[in-house]
Amino acid sequence: MANPKLDINLSIIEDNTRQIVQLAKSKGIDIFGVIKGVGGDIEIAKAMILGGVVGLGDSRLDNLKKLKRLKVPLMLLRIPMLSQAKRVVKIADISLNSQLEVIDRLDKEAASLNKVHKIILMIDLGDRREGVLPKDTLNYVDEIRTLKNIRLVGLGSNLACFRGVLPTEDKMLQLMELVKGAEGLLGRKLPIISGGNSSSLPLLLKEGYTPITNQLRVGETIILGRKVPSGDKFSFTKLDGIKLKAEVIEIKNKPVNSDKVNGDSNVNNSLDEEIRRRGILAIGSQDIEAKGLIPCNKGIIVEGASSDHLIVDLTNVQGVMVGDEVSFRLNYSSLLRAATSPYVKKFYYREDDRD
């Protein structure tokens, strides 16, 4: 029994993908499956493809390189490094961009490889992560259209990733106005309006909403079944695509507060506090973010973690013993850390495997 581990239910991930793809398709939107939160995992990528995504996106070129054998369009989600421009052109079919000197370098590298590289120009609509400010967008488009080996295929935006600015109909209308201006400069239609990520999905459930975007980049809601940023369950999805399991290595009855030492040996800092049943699990902050763990047993309380130990309160739980596994759902940041930790194993299965 390998511990700690991620139990990955490929059936749920495939079904979550299918549900979201069908919802989006009913609104004329394509879904790119985002797998950066699971380290470019091949098996999860295959489940997304079976569920109907039109392509895959990741922020790391090493992950995209692994995915090339799946024969689907690949999108580089993080703005390319200037030093990696040649690799970007070799590996990614499309990249998201916001920096002219990087786009110029991509053009030169594409010319040297006798290729045309597709880009989506990112617009900062208020989240203050990557993107050109709206007022500068058309100047960028004017520069990009002179490049012979770069094909501007769309405009895009990212919201709810840094400052928590949510996608709204007004934000999408702002994006659409910029698309119209860009198309006027280019003298052609832009095939892609990449209007956001998992945080944009709730807009599709609004009665009477007519989307402006025709592409979304979705990872968290597919893999974890969660809304962004609230963490609530999203309609049509299941929450148990991935669970973390870790083994209990200590259980002791201990005071809530320990002795405090302030350097004065004459002061008694021992605090008589309530005794609680506390457990330690063999996983720590180098593998997970403790505040991002949601115990499947609601009686368990996560207290915190050191580098290699997760501390939980077991006072209200019956039957948990040393050697037992404790299961957790995860938020995105905790999943990201667990999926990329070399110390957390991955166990894949489909629901039919456990019948």
C-alpha cells in the first residue's frame, strides 16, 4: 500500500469533461482541457480527450512535450520565456502572449523552422495577471500583423486567477469590442475568442445569456468538480475525481496548547487546557497545502502542517487507528502541490474496476 497517494477516478474525470463540453457546445463554445494542475498527467489528459475536449493546455513546455503523442492541439498557457522561444514554436501549436519582444522572437524562430506559429493575444480585463491593457490592444495588433511567421488567431483573457476579478457579461462585452477593433485592423475574422477559464462556466448557466466567447480553458471544474473561486460543487459534475489518502502515524491525547517558553525560567507557562485526541499523518507542507484539504470524514479537523507532518484533530471521530488511511478532497492549490510532489504516488482506476 503506497502512501501518501492520489486516488484518481478516470471515469469521473471523463464524465465531468463530457458534461462541461456538452454545456459549452450548446452555447457554441469549444473546451480546451487544462492539465497544469496535475503536472501534465497523461492518463488524465486521455480522460479529457475521451470526454470531448478539442485540445489540451499546460503552462510548462516539458508537460506539453509529453502530450504530443496524444495528437491533439496543444496550447502553452503561460506567457513564453524569451529564452525558450524556439522550444515554444517546436512544441506548442498555440501560445498565449502579451509581450511584443517575445512575439518578435517567436516570429524569428518560426521563420528559422519554416513554420507559422499561432498566438492568442491576452488582454488584462482587471485581474492584473498577464495581458495587454485594453487601451494598448490595437497598437499591439497593429505590430503583430506585420510579422510573417506569426498568425494572430484570437484574443483572450484570464480572470479570477490573481485578484479574484470574476468574469461578467460586461467584461465579455469589453473583450468583444476589442475583438471587433482587431478584426477591423486585420481585415479578417479572428477564429478564437478565448474568454477565460473554469471561473467563466457559471455564466453559461444564466438564463438568456448569449456567450461572446467561443473557447474556454477548463481544468479545475473538470478535475475537481468545483466552481471557481467559491469551491462549491458545479452543476452536472462530481467532486470525487481525485482524493488524497495519507496514513496515520501517531495518535495521542494532548493539550490544545503546549508549554510556552519566553526565556524567564521563573515563569510557569504551562497551560491547563482541554485534552484533545490528535493524529499525525505522513504527509506535509512540501506535498500539500493544509488549508486546502477537505476531510471526507466530517468529524476530522485539519489543524495544520509542518514540512513532513499533517496534524489533525480526531476527537470527534471513532475508529481511526495508527496505520489507517484518511481521505481528503482537495482545493486547486493543494492538488497542484500534491500532483507535482515526487513523494505522492498516483493510483488510477475506473468505476468498473471497483465493482
